[in-house]
Amino acid sequence: MPIPAKGMLLTSMDVDPAHELDFNRWYDREHLAERVAIPGFVEARRYMAHDAAPRYLSLYSTKTFEVLDSPAYRAALANQTPWSKANIARFQNMIRSVARITISRGRGRGAALGLVRLRGATTDLRDRLASRFDPELHDGVIGISLLEGDPSLSRSLTNPADDSGASDWFILIEGTSIDAVASLTPSHFSGVLNDATVVSSGTYRLMFDLAAADL
């Protein structure tokens, strides 16, 4: 089935190796559970880069896009725990996109993820991309989704004045292997992009996922 959500928060960052142990412990022991507990959040997933930058990537799915601007979510952002504040201050090269899931096709979740970041996309691109979003045509690919960033909400937590990528779109390609998702990153979509440009692309391996039902 497609992603059972309408909104998604995408965050990605690097962290100094000196703080990496505490960073991963914080994500695994506090942060994901804290976010998934917010009303309207469905699940959270963590990834580590196989061939991509930044090194870490997290995806948080929500029942509706509006959850990502809800009083409960804004309260969580405004009242970070001391552990959260310490780790957020260490983020490097952060990407934060608050996005609508406008296309999602396939079944289940993949252990491998391909990510293509687009800039300069316009609404007419959505239909052109949809013609390429059939996972059943590609061995090992089990899902393809499109995230469209909201420019008013997509700001880095460490550099909120930088909104250069706030309107970017992201293509998520889920699969059973790195080779499977890499085959669609990004050449498969190049023929329909027109004026949109590929900012970056890469592949990630799943580290940990947590659903609201797991709490």
C-alpha cells in the first residue's frame, strides 16, 4: 500500500564523529519516540547514508499535512529537552523539509532508500513524474513517493534564516536493495524534469523505524 499519511517531515544532517555516539543514542532512546507520540504522527524512520550526504536522514509521517503546523507539534519544537538542545546544536549541514505527500505508490517499506532532491519544480511537473512512479516495473523497487516542501514551514533548526531549499521537492524510492533504488537515482526521471534541477541524489540504509502503535 502507499504511505498511509499525507504529511512528512524530512530532516537530514551531519554530526561530528566526537558526538556521534550520543547523537545516535539520543535519536534511538528519546527523540523518535518523543516525536511519534505527538498526536497525528504515524511513524518515524532513521537512515544512514550508503552513498549520500548528509550522513543521517529521518522521515516522520503524519496523518495530515496540518499536523506539522499543529499546536502540539509547535509546542514540542518550543520545548525541547536538554538532551535535544545539546544534540540539535551539534547538527551540521542540516536539511529540514515540511512536506506534503502528493504521490505515493507501492506496497510496504524498503530497507534501502533512494532520495532525489529537486529545485525549481512547478505543479505541472507532478503529472509528468507520476508517469514514472510505477514500482512494479522495476525489480526490487517496492514504493515511490513525491514530497513537496512547504516554503513557509521548511526551515533549518540550526540556521532558520536560510530558506534557499524551502520549496524543494524530494522523490523517495524504497526498495529491497541499494542496487535496486540506485537504478532510479536520478536518471529515470531526467526526461520529464524540464526546468527543475537535481540538487542532489543518493542512497540510504534503514537503521530504525518506530510507529505510533509501538509506543
